[in-house]
Amino acid sequence: MSLTNYILFTIITCGLVTWVSRIFPFVMLKKFDLPEGVLEFLSFVPITIMAGIWFESLFVQHLGHLPSVNWSNLWASLPTVATAVVSKNLLLTVVVGVISFAVIDLIGL
């Protein structure tokens, strides 16, 4: 197998594995009725994941020292969080986040 075919095979295989790992749980969960407690717990999972990703991006780790604040991410997150709270619209929140980070990066804060 040539290198080009090997790379193409690897890309297609990785794509299929990623797709199957994301679709399979949805297909399996359609067949089962989950208890109310499990459904209530799962309703908080996206919020906690997004909060974890957000908090992780606000700090820069330095080995042997306390983390420092990533000021550009902090300033860009302020209008983004305000948009999320007011609109509760994920698409609008993402657009405001991208634009606010681009503006902050452009002016060099």
C-alpha cells in the first residue's frame, strides 16, 4: 500500500470511528427508557462540560507556580456569557464568542 493510500485509509477509518462513537449511544438509548433520575442527571452534563472547558481556558498553567489569568479569554468571555444568559441561544452565543475573541485579539488585549 502506498503512503497516499495509507493516509487516505487512516483518515477514513478515523472518521468512521469518530462517527460511530458519537452516533452509537444515541441509537442505543432510543431503545431504552431511562429512569427519571438518570435523565435529570444527564440534563446537567452539557452545562458542566462547557463550564469545565470555559474555566480551563481562563487560566494558563505554569509548572511550579500558581496559574495565571488568560486575560484575552476572560475579556472575550464576558460578552459571550452575557449573551448566553440573555438569549439562551447556542448559535448566537458561539457567534458572539468568536467575534469578541477576534476583536480582543485584533486590538491586542
